[in-house]
Amino acid sequence: MARLRVYELAKKLNMSPKELLQELEELGVSVKSHMSFVDEEIANIIIDLLEEDRGKKSKQPSKSKRESDEEIEKEVVEKKKRRKITLKPDELKLDIIAEKIGVPQNKIIQDMFVKRGIALRPGQILKLEEVDQILKEYKVEVELEEEQAPEEEIDEFELLEKKYQELYEKEKDKLVPRPPVVTVMGHVDHGKTTLLDRIRSTRVAEKEEGGITQSIGAYQVEVNGKKITFIDTPGHELFTEMRARGAQATDIVVLVVAADDGVMPQTIEAYNHAKAANVPIIVAINKIDKPNANVEKTKQELVEKLGLIPEEWGGDTIVVPISARTGQGVDELLEMILLVAEMNEIKCYPEGPARGVIIESKLDKKMGPVASVIVKDGVLRVGDAVVAANTYGKVRNLFDDRMRPIKEALPSQPVMILGFEDVPDVHSNVYAVESVEKARNIVEKRLERLESQKQTKKHVNLEELMKMMQEKDKKILNLILKADTYGSVAALRNAINKLQSKEIELNIVHAGVGEISTSDVMLAAAVDGVILGFRVKVNNKARKLAEQEGVDVRTYSIIYKLVDDLKLALEGMLEPEEVEEVIGHGEIKKVFKISKVGKVAGVQMLDGKADKDGFVRIYRNGQLIFEGKIESLKHYKEDVKVVEAPQECGIKFAGFDDIQEGDELEFYVIKKVKRKPTFVEEQMAQEQK
């Protein structure tokens, strides 16, 4: 019986593969991905069910305008009932919040514990999530004041990027699909360039007079009425360098693996770079026309060495056998690229000023400074004022990927720009702005600020991990490992895996053999990682680049020294644990009423001590009636910090006067104790005991 793939069935139903997968899940039809097969009989049943469901939905009456208006009005009234408070970042403390919302601190502690199971302490510094829970309980809304950076420190070039990030959030309904931008990667001599040449020769205006006179680093092809942009600069170093500069141009990576050679060291390196970029990967198994080609063995190596499981083996990696030399399978590869683009919903903001990525730049003898750019958003036009990281200009001329003059460029279109004042930084973002004056001001201020700071981009190093990790909820350390032999790599992996813990995740982004190169440095810069080398050297270019990029590179000749350094760094990443220590007990022997002060307890210390900077719990008949701070502590008439047993003292409790003779007191302090991660090796040893 004939079978259909899910994406083919989606075409028949005029749906996206993603929508169909959701529908199939609801109907109880078990399929793994858009490449899964569906029997023709089942496909016909699905078509009938979905068309019937669509018919029912179209007949369902929609809510009346009156009902909608009533719901909106109800929501507005509910919002008006809520009070609003404003908090500064340094005011996220329980006592301050209690004062602002007019609820006693002790009541908040009791309510949050009983109703929401959250244990709080008086005066505790709160996380935003805890503040949110408290305010929800008392129907109060909060507005958090942001500390404004000094005006001279604002980088307007960076603000342009933030503007697009906000635009993508606020204007989601205005985003439209754009052609995918594809980078081809893989081991040397596995056919990357041959594949790109094959696609270009068959898809780009064949036999055009004069041909392509000058490459601009990228070109666009058309497949079934849809466009794909290819970056014509194979090599994962450039790919990662672009990401390290904050300008990710690539949407999809095609990883080329030769069927007669299998997965090689550079294949692994290229895969790790693509994986770190978090972009979809399609594998093209090339050279299937060769007599010694072994597609099945190559697939097995993809699983064993890269963890990529082909879809036909039950995984989710699209694998397409091709021959770049003969053209076999290339059309199917292009179709799969379009399918992956559709599944990943690659979109752009099509209106307004343009944003793009510079993929190549140079000083041309005839044309002056030129830049090859892939437009990401908006429309770039001749006459636009543009700004890059280090220079600005006015678009004097635009050329497409075949060096034909054009008036405007749309999203994902590769173009060459003439008109920059200087050669722009390669792999920088470029933005169209209101005027050349505005562009000039942005660049001049930026260069002045960078000159005054005289510091390069700072990346993570082992000494600064603690500070960096305190700002993140999930603690992850990215590592790039280089060693002298594969045996050493395996030993390093085993040693590092034993340092894995519940508190901190060690993520080995890439591990390889040989000296530490510029490629390793750029990967570390892109993922904010640390490079650890074992019995290998750092080449001169890599050392200079690491200094420029602020990447921490460490080399070792003894493995236990590497492990010890890593252990110390991991311990520094954990915030100290707060531990409660009971320091004494007492009993209220007499209650004094003092005008303008309130009630003061005459206390007999039974054991230990009372600390003015600590906390106290008051019990009556075995029941907790108060937990909080000591407002004042006196021994006779003098203010003191500590009173030890068996002395007597006078205590005024902060915000609490309902005290009686015979009430029992428990004094305690909160101590910060240094935490150590529970390493896998230690945990296993404890379990064995």
C-alpha cells in the first residue's frame, strides 16, 4: 500500500507540518516527526476527520460583542481594585515590602507558610519570584524601578539591537516568514565547495552572459518558488567568529560527510560549532557515487560519534544521501532545507529600516570600502544612512549576488553595499538609521567610549565564575578540551564527568586533539566558555586572539592539577548556604509598660545568650506566637549587643507587644556556611558505603 510522509500529507491539507503534527497528536495518531510515514488508508481517514472538524468549527457561534465587552469591563474593574507599589532593586526585603503594603511582617510570614508553603524570615532578602507570590496573596501589583545607566555609558549601537529584540516581542503578529540562510560545513575534502558550486550552477541563471564576475560571499537560489540563501564561505571558524561578534546570520547548517570517509575530526569540530549555535542541522552524506561509498556505515558513525540519529532509524536528524559531483539527491536536499525552515518558523520584521549582518568586507581599489551583507529585517534602499560597529556611511550603490545594480534589498537577500566611510568590521551587525549625522554620532561616541575604557570584551575565567554564576538561575560551565592524544581526551572526559553535580552542570562543548587554535578561541568566545589544554601548546595566533577576546585559556601537564583547579572553581560558583543556629533560651518574668515606648519584657536568660543582631521566637503554652527581630536589648539601663545566661535583661521586640509573663523565648542567628558541590564520584562512594 502507498504511504505518505507527514509533510506531504500537510501539503494536501494546506497546513504546515507543525500544525498537522499537533492535530495528529490530538487524534491519537502516533508519529515521531514530519518525516514519518502514514499509510494511505489512515491518511484518508485523517483527511475526512480534519475536514469534518473544520466544518464544525466554522459553524460554532462566536461570542457576542456584548459578552466580550462585559469580560473586558470586568477585567478592568478587577485591575482597578488592585493597589500598586513601586520598588527599587535594593528594596526587595521582607520588612520593606511589609511596610509598603501595610501588612505586618509576622502575618506575611504566617500567611505565606500556611497558604503557599513558603518559609520566610524577618528582614529576608527576597527573590523576584517570592515578591511576586507575596503581592499576589494581597492583590498588590509591583513596578520595579530600573537603575538608569549614566548617559555617557549608553552605547546607541547596542540600543539598536535591543530595539529589534523588543520589536520581535511586541509585534509578533507582524512577523512574516523569510528565506532561510544556510551555511555548509564539514571536514576538508568532503565536498562542501563542490556542493555549493553544484547548487549555484544549476539554480542561478545558467549561461548568463559574462557569468558571475565577482563573488559577494553569498548567493540566493529558488526552489519550487521559494528562495534559499547560501553563505559561500565554508568553514566553521568564520561561522563561529560571526556568532562571537554577536551577529548570527545562519538559520540552518548543512553538515557534509563523505560516504567513503565517514565522520572525521573536522566533522566533529564542525558539528560542535553548529550545536553550540543552537541551529537545526541537516546531514548531507556526499560522494555516494564512489565505488567504496558506504552510506549505512556513515549513518552508524553519525550515531556513535555525534549522537545524531537519522529519522529513518527513529531519530530526528534529516539525513540526505547526495552526490555533489553528479547532482544526485541535491534537489531533495534543497527540499529538506525548505521543510526545516518551515518547521522552525524562520521569520523577520519586514517593515521599516533594515538590519543586516556583514559577512565580508574589504577595501576595493576602484570602489573603495565595500561590504557584503545579508539583510535580516526591513528593506535596505539606495540612499539609506547605515551604521556598523566601527564606521558609518550612506548607501551609494547596491549590487545583488550577481553584481547587478538594484534599488532595494529584502530580508535574507545578500547584497554588496558601497558608501561606507571606512572598511566595516567583518561579522558586525549593520543598521539603517534616520540620517548620516545620526550614524556619525553613534560611531563617534562609541569609539570614544571604547577608547576611554581601553578594554576588550570580557569573557568568563575561572576566578570570576562565582560572580557570573550568582546572576544566573541555572549554573552551567562550558568547557573546550584539547589534549595530545585521543586517550588523553577520554581520560579528561572521565575525570570531568566525575565532577558533575546536582548544583552545577559541566558542559563539554568540544573536545579534540592537537594544539589550541583560533577556532577553539572563537568557539569559547561564542559560548562564554573556558579552554582547558592537556599536554598541548597554544599557537601564537590563538594566544593573541584569546587576549583580545578575553577568553580564559589554561594548559596543564598533570591531570590531577587540572581537576583540582576545576574543583576549586566549582566550589566558588555556589552561593553560601544560610543555616539557623539556636544560641540561647530565656523566659519573660515581668512585663513593663513604658510610655512612648510600649511593652518591654523583663527576661531571665536560662542558657546560652541573646544577640541584638539575631532573631527571637516567642512561645506561649508551646505555641509559636511571634518570630522576628529584637528592637532593643538592655542590661540594667545600658544598651548592649549580647546578654549571656544567667544574667537578666530587658527586651523590646520589633513590631510586637502582645507579651505575657511566662512566655518562653528562643534566640537564634543565621549563619552563612560555605557550600561544596556533591560530586558524582563522592556520591557513588557514599552509596557504596
